[in-house]
Amino acid sequence: MMRKALSKGIVHIVFIKADGSERQAYATTNEEVLEINKALPSGSGRNNLTNENQVRFYDMTIKKWRSFLMERLTIVYDESY
């Protein structure tokens, strides 16, 4: 469900980082948004996740690729941009 939401647009999420701190992000994997931002993933980076619970996303605020574990996701705001 989370991956589907990310592929449709930009989703405001909050998750707990590995160091225990909280992080907010405006996240997406939507190809149109990524293309506009010149952020399409390169070949080797697309499928190198080792954990099926790990979700990779592009952070619209810092303009970098990041990931989180599903069990660390705390809030998904209803807003979609």
C-alpha cells in the first residue's frame, strides 16, 4: 500500500531513523515527478535493497534517495501533493 501511494505522487511521511530520531519527508517514487526533478534512479540503485520491508523513496526536500523500514513508519499524512 505504501509503495503504491509513493508511485502515485508525493506523500508526507514520518518514520524513525536507525539512530532512533524521528524524520519527516515528502516522499515519492512517481516517475513523472522524478523525471521533472532529474532524479530517476540509476540501473544499479533500483533493486539493491536487501530487506523486503525496506521502502526506497526520493525525498523532495533534500533532493536525495532515502529508505526506511516499514515497521519504523509512524505517520502517513492524508495529504498527497
